[in-house]
Amino acid sequence: MIVSLEQIKQYLRVELDYFDEDYFLESLILMSEEYIFNATGFKFNDNAPEIAKHIVRLLVSHWYENREIVSTQLSNKVDFTVNALSFQLKNCYYPPESGEITP
């Protein structure tokens, strides 16, 4: 995972010793990584760029706090931000092993 469970708990301000939702949070982290892959074609490991980590944090936060269908106004704000960051990642990311942009 490019963002650890502990990092997500800190971001969400969830107590680190609260374990009841660990499985759910880990599932959301993995889902957000799949989202990034589907949007950009990139699959990252521990040395992911900060923009990818932030997309994970935003998606996990949104999905964790809104477990039901949300209003389109809130959803549009999240969609816009995540789409803008995904676009940046897809079109401006230079993989460390080469100087070329990878589609």
C-alpha cells in the first residue's frame, strides 16, 4: 500500500489503537489504489509520488466519511479534485527509472 493504515488513521484523526475498522480502511486504501491505476495506468509501490498518496488520502477520507450516497454538490467537489490530481499524475509524472513521461 502506498499509504499505510497508520498514516490513514492519522489523516482521518482516528485513534491508532482503535482497530474495529482496520479491515474497512485497508479495503478503502486498496480501492483507491485501483482507482489511480484505472485513471492513470500507474501502479505504485512504497516510493509513490506525493500526488498519488494524496489521491489515496482524499478518496479514503471521502469514502470513510460518506458511507452512503452523497449529494451531488459534495461529490462534485471530490470528483473535481481527484480528477484534477489524476490528470496531473497521468500527464506530468516522470517515473524515477526514466526521463520520459509514461502514459
